[in-house]
Amino acid sequence: MDENKRKLRHSALKWTILIIALVQMPTLALVPAIQLMREQFGVELVKVQTAMSTTNFVSVLISLAGAFLINRRVISKKFIIVLGLFFMSLTALLAVSLHDSFWNVYMLSITLGLSTGCFVSNAFGLLFDNFEPGERQKLAGYQTSCINLGGIIMSLAGGLLASIMWYGGYLVLFAGLPVAILCLFTVPNYKTPLKPSGERKRGKINPRVYYYSGAAFFFMMLYNVCGSNISPHLKAMEGLDVAKIAGVCTALQMAGGVVSGIFFGRLSDKMKDNVMVLACVFVFIGFILLSVFKSTLIVIYLAVFIVGLSLSLFLPRCVYGVSTHSDGSNSATTSVFVTSIAPSMGGFFSPIILTNITEAIVPDSTVFRYAFVGCLTLVLGAVIAAISLIRTNRDKSAEKSPGLS
């Protein structure tokens, strides 16, 4: 009986992690409205992008604070996950009341950052703490597919509601409430374990955690250019409902992630870290298609789908890589690095660095921006391929000469 209960709780936690994943990309509900915000408040594109990316910056601060409190055993992961999901619904409630000024966008980005900072990295932490490596790698792929599936739903719903009112996408964030209620019943209420001696000292963080986190940072800086620029990119095409079509594009981008996530486990087993190189190639191809075929809607749909294939290959490999070099004493910290700090800061700096650089070279041209960033992504892939080759050769040498390693 006890074994059956344990299996039931384990299965319930697995499904809860996947359900949480459905709401882990709430900003996608807002992306279709970028051009509408620009027109509503009469501001430049980079200002709208920066206001929305404030979510990423706040998320990092909250993630760090949360990891500190979890490691100090002040709070549990269950508490902070539920709190974050409630903050998501609060953001939706605030949007209904406050949406007349541009500063409201910053305010909503801050509250949404509080939300994602609380629950995103710690949802990955549940994966680290409760599953064995084999099951963990498979579940990481499914989790990312669910993240993308949720992104599809949020993108379509956000685009549809934004075409009615610019802040309509925020209403999708009410979805956080039922997920929070589910977590109250299915997520175990444990705290970070102490060492056997009772000391609070945490395990030393493996250098490869920083490598995977750095890779995630640069990748997300480049990847985010797709969604944050698709709305103004579509504006050049006459007769389109930009918000709705941008929502479809973002949904197709996430659909690519759903498809590749299904095959992640097998690809990761076979290709190891080179699966991240494949992801970079997908981004390059997609961005070049967006740049060359700027007025062909069917090619734009294909391009964003190809870009989306990359997400469920790159980030899960980073998460899995970090999980294999973490333990129960530092998983809260390492999961924050790879699932929150790295991708969030990449998203935050994306418009600040890439939009401003490309605007300085060729003003107001998403065509050039996509081509430029596509080439940068190919460079990132080449660097990762070189590092992977060096590490593989070094590991083989160490196996052959264990006494000298």
C-alpha cells in the first residue's frame, strides 16, 4: 500500500511539473502586442522591448533571493512555486485596472518578474531533486515540449485578445491561479537537506555549471530576437492584423519546440553537447529565411517554426548538463543559474545590445537584424562545437591514462 502511494505521489508530481511547464513562458502572451504598444504610447521599439524585458531582470533578482532562502531552509520550494503562480494571476488583475500609461507596462513587467523569479527555476529544481538521471533526461525533454505547448496556447490567446485591446494578452495570465491550487496538493513540502554532519555548507559548484549557464545566456540573447521583432517585421506587409498574425508566428515558433522536444532524449544521447550546435544551425537558417523572404507569409511561418526547433534542443541540454553536476545541497543554486539567471539575463540584454547595435548600423530594419543575429548564432554554434571536441578528446585521454589525469 505504501509503495502504491509512493508511486501515485511520484506520478502526480511528474504531471504537476508538466502542467507548471504549460505556464512557464507567460511573456509569450504579450509578444504579439509589441507593435500595438508602440503605437498606443508613441514610443520607439527598443523602449517597448526594454520595458517588457524588465521581467527578465526582476526574475533574476527574485530567483537569487529565493535560492538564498531555500538554501537557508527558511522556505520550501513548494511555497515559492505557489507564491510565484499567484503573482502571475495578480499581474493579470493589475492589467485590468492599470493600462493607460506606458509606466504601467514597466509595473506589469515587474510583477510578472516576481512571478517567474519565484516559480520557473524552482519548477526545474523539482526535476533535479525527485528523479533519477535517466528519467530526468527524458522528463526534461517532455517538460520543454510542454513549455512550448503552453507557449503556443498563450501566443494564440494573447494575439487574439490583443487584437481586441492592447493589454488583452495579460488576461491569459489568470491561468496561474488553478495551477497554484494544484501545486498545493501535489508538490512535496520538503526543504533543502543539510549535510550529514548538520552543517549548512553547500557542495562546491562544478565549473561546468557555469559553462552551461553561459551557453544558455548567449543563446537566449540571440533566440529572443525572433519573437521580440516579429511584430514590427510583419508591419511592412499591407493588410495584416499584425497582433493576430504575430500570435500565430509565436505559436508556430513554440510548435517547433514541441516537435524537437519529443526527440530531445534520443538526440541528446547520441549527439551529447553537439545537440546545442544543431540548435544554433536551426536559428541561423530561420533568421536567414526571415531576412530574405520578408514579404512571403508562408516562408515566415516556416522560418519561425525552424527557429522554434532550437529551443527544446539547446536549453534542455543545458539543464541536463547542470543536473548531472549538481546534488541536493546545491540544486537550488545551480537550477537558478541555468533556468533563470542565464536565460533571463540573456533576454534582458537582447534588446539593449542587439537592437541598439543593429539600429546603429542599419536603422529601423528587422531584415538586417535577423541576418546579423543569425550569423552571430552560427558563430556561437562553432564555439560550442570546438569546446565539445576539446572536452571529448581530453576525457578520452584521461580514460586512457588515469594515472596522469
